[in-house]
Amino acid sequence: MNAICSLDDVPDGGGLEAAPSVLVLRRGGEAWAYRNVCPHFSIPLNYEPDAFWTYEGGLLMCAHHSAMFRFEDGVCVDGPCLGASLRRIPIRIENGVVLVAEDVLTSDARR
């Protein structure tokens, strides 16, 4: 497993691009990771580096199309890709550090 960030690096109720194309969302002690790609047009969810728009610590909005995704499962609940999902990345949190499998990071480099 590779460390991609500290849980404290991710704003509570917000997001951080913790590795290339890997978005980590956090609410309190919970975190979820997804590919930083909107399923609507396959572009990044943020407009500027580390500028993710989140609402009430539970919804992430695509900066380009205003699609709204739930933190806990990545499902689009409003917008042009309603019902589509972000691609989840399995993570583990140990001692406040967010870890991902090595192959998750290297698989993006081959795409």
C-alpha cells in the first residue's frame, strides 16, 4: 500500500487531489477516493488544482457541468449524468494516513 496523503490534508467536508487523478473526499474520520474524472464528459471534476466544490460535507459538484455526486458512493444525484457514478478507488486509513494499492496508482500511468 502507498500513502497518498494524511487524512488531515483533506479539508473536512471537502476534497483533495491526493495523487494524479485520485480525488479523496472527507467527512470527519471517514474518507472516500475516486478517479478525478466526471462521467459526463471524462474531464476533471475540479476547475483549478485542489479547488473542489462541495456542499454540506456530503456532495461534490463537477465544476464544469454542475453534476452533484454523493461522497459515500459517488453516485450522481443531480445534473447531466444523473444515476452515473464516479469510479471508486479502494483506500484504507491507518494512523491518519490514506493508503491505496500500488497498482491503483500505476494503472493510471498506462492509460
